[in-house]
Amino acid sequence: MAKLKLRGKDLRNIGFPESPVISVAITVMEQHYKHHSQNDALALLQKVLQEPEAYREDEHLGKIAEKLIVEESKEIALNEAPADYAVYGKEFIDEGAISQMNYAMRLPVTAAGALMPDAHQGYGLPIGGVLAVRNAVIPYGVGVDIGCRMCLSILDIPQEQLEKNASVFKRELIAGTVFGAGAEWKPRLEDEVLEHPAFSEIGLLKHLHQKAAAQLSTSGSGNHFVEWGLVDITDADNEWALPPGRYIGLLSHSGSRGLGAQIAGHYTKVAREITPLPREVQHLAWLELDSEAGQEYWLAMNLAGDYASACHHQIHKRLVRAVGGQLLARVENHHNFAWKETHGGEELVVHRKGATPAGKGVLGVIPGSMTAPGFIVRGRGEAASLDSASHGAGRQMSRSKATQSFTGHELNKLLQEHKVKLIGGGLDEAPGAYKDIETVMKAQTALVDVVGKFHPKIVRMAEGGPRED
């Protein structure tokens, strides 16, 4: 029988804190419970984690329990009750997201918060959560895909050309995009973001420069996409002086790739070591903004945001040129980020994890799904929402549940009904996995005004979707 072998990741996945107790637990289990299966060993460790006092006198497990008890005594206490916060579309937000937001509102650094109508449960701060804190930044309040954003280019090509020359638009979309975890663009491109001084000033970033250079202008997996579609400009008083009407548009959604993920993972680990919190909120560990680690993260986060923007601009430049278009207008916004803003007369750090900036007059794009329209919006600067709006329709079921709930035939039928061509994609991104975007938009009429709509027509996502007919 194979001897038990555990990894720190296994223990962290069941809730063990990032601390020396992990190595103690692994040593104890591999020495004294070496004939346990991994599942049985982890189940036992979970019991010790939940009730360390019950195992304090145990000959072997007591060593783990003692460490847990000592660490619990060092934890920073949460406030007894959550601070008040606004919730938009509460009737279709899952309880898990509400519970996570309630915990976030109990952090001693929290000043204000809000929950957007596309909210659903995530890690630490819910997706769709907006959290304002004092003199601190929460790496997991920003999220793993730092600077994930939307970018919409509106072109001068007559709208009927998208259908007439669909094969050309599809061909260039395939040739001009690369998707997936670890995806690289070859040959490598030059961009001023790669010359950012932070790459030479911060040790972690020095090691990530080559990864960033290799992945520049690529897109990730999951819900990231690049798509051709039709743009309806409905507001005659728009910022670009475009006549109301229909245009061809290119819309993309992706973030900072491996660069952002590595930054998030590293500084979250640092934050959890510096700021020990109860297990329920360990992912919300913060770095003081004026500390060395806090300043490093802030610089790295902003670099990741600039890098994400550069990825979009490279993709758009390549594709717009390939179809012979000229840029009439562009809308761009990111939604996994932290900003220094003034609210209620106080400077705060506002985290928008899956939420769109919607300050007064600020433009943004809120997408629906591969068959539902996206909305071009102008922020109304609503104080209760901390100048924020949803970042999309929001998931109403997990990826695994979506994969079990829909078939390739159903998805293909829906795509045909909406006259959408999908390249790649998967059942986990089926439109039914998302909330109804029209309902979400109705829940935030106080937050944004609609300037126009984007209707997807040729959608490119990571491979794994239904076969083409």
C-alpha cells in the first residue's frame, strides 16, 4: 500500500491557514497516519481544524491542535456586526454572496461597501462586491485576474459587411487571437508596457517579465472572449458625436494573464502571513498601504492593469487592420482592481471585484452572454453604490452545474436562433449559466444610463465548445 503523501495545497484547500501549522500537520500525518488514504487523512485534519480543543490531548494530533489554538489567539478580531451596505437586485443574488459580503463588512479596515446585481459567490469578496477600506489594500479583494477588462472598438465599416463578409471576419478572428491557460503569441511583440520600471524594481516582477512578454496580446480561458458584433448607438448626445445607428464593433474581455495571477498569489500569501484572520475571511487579508509590501503590491497591481490594457489594444489593432477598418470610437473599463477615491469626504481604497466603475459621466461596457446583448453605459455617480455598477450578467450556476445542465445540441440550437457563430467555447459558458442581462440592467437603473448596445455575432473563446456544423 502506498504511503500517505500530502501537500500544503491539499491542506489549504480544506481551510488550513498559510502558516507553520501546515508543515507540522503534514509531518504528523505522514509519520503516524501513513497508511491512511489521502481522503481519510484530509477528513481527519478537517475535524482537527474545526475543533482543535477536542484534540488537544491526543498524542499525535495534539501537536496540530496546539498550533491551531495558538494561531487562533493571534487572529485579528472582526467587528461584531457588518456595516450597512447597499444591495442591488437582492432577490436574485445567492445567499453565499450575501454571506461573504457580510463578512467583508465586518473587517476592522472596512469603511463602506455595495453589492451589484450580478453578484455571486467567489473567494473572499464575492464577484460583484465593492469594498472601500481605509489605508489598506486586499489582494483577493482585487482578485486573481488583476485588471480584467472590457474593450470595445466601434468601426467605420458599413454594418451589412459583417454578414456579407462573415467568412473574412471569422478567418481574421481565428488568425488574430490566441486563447487558453499558458497561451503565448508568436512572434513576440514590442510594447511600452514591457519597459515599465517596476519590472526591474520588484524581485517578483523581474522573474515574470519573460512570461509577460510571451503572453502579450493573448486571452485566457473561462469567460474571456473576443467577438465581432453589431453596435446600436441610441444616445444622440454621445461622447463621440456619432449619429445614432448601427455600426460594426469588436469587443474583448480578458485580463493580465499569468502576470496578474502570479502577483495575486504571491501578495495574498504575504497578506495572510502579516494579517492573520479567522478562517471565514482568510482570503480578505490586507496589506497596509503605507507598508513596503502594500506599496509593492500597489505598484504591481497597476502594472498588471496597464498590461491587461496593452493586451486588448494589441488584439484590436491587429484585427481592425486585418479587416480594413478605421476606429471611430472606443470604450474601455476594467473591473478587478482597486482605486484611491474620495467618498464621504474621506480618501478610501475602493476594491471592485467584478464591478464596473460608474462615476458620473464614466463610460463602460457591461456584457451579457454569447447570445445576449452587452450594454454601453454612462455612470451616474450613485454614492450608495460607491460609483459602481455590475460587470456583466453574472453567473446563476457554477461551471460544473452548467456542464451537466446543457447539451451541445441545445447550445448549437440557441446559437442558430440568435444567428451567432461560436468558435471554441464550452457548455460551462452556455447562456443559461448566466442571469438575464435585461433583468440585471433593470436592477441598476439608478447606477448607469444606457448609451447603446452590442450584439455578438462571431464569438471566439478558448477551445472546448461544441463542434461546428
